[in-house]
Amino acid sequence: MGPLGFPELLLIFIVALIVFGPRRLPEIGKTLGKALGEFKKATDDFKSTIEREVRIEELKQIPPAINATVTQSVQSISRTEPNAAPTVHTDPATPQAES
């Protein structure tokens, strides 16, 4: 079954118009649109949950020594403050501070 083209969509619209009538067709379209939106939202949520669980399982596979080292490195990096930019003196007569 291939993709639907314009003639197929037109035929579906005409059949729906005959079956449901012109008054109920906008209501059915609105309901169908909401249902598709909810379905997309649910599938995205399911996909993100699966990806998160896979990442957790991958982290559990890391050896404890490496995991502890990485955790300590991340904590030390996140706790340190950025270094101040060094002062550069262009006047040779002015003494420069040693680092």
C-alpha cells in the first residue's frame, strides 16, 4: 500500500461527506485531529521513557572505578569557579605580577 495522493484523498473526503453529512464533518475532523495529537504526544513520551531507561542501563554497565572517577571529576568541575582572566600589561616599565 503506497502513499495517498490527491485523488485518493479527494475520494475519501467525498465518501466521508456523503456518509456523515456536511454538518458533522468539521466536528469529526476536529475530533480526529485531537486524537492524532494525543497519540503523537503519547508516542513521544513512550519513546523518551525508553531512551532514558536504556541510558540508565548503559550507565549501570560502566565499571564502578570508572564511574566513581567520572562522578568525582564532574562534581569537582561543577564546584569550581571560573578563573579570572589574567591581567596583561603592555607597558614594559610596569612590573608584571607573577602567576
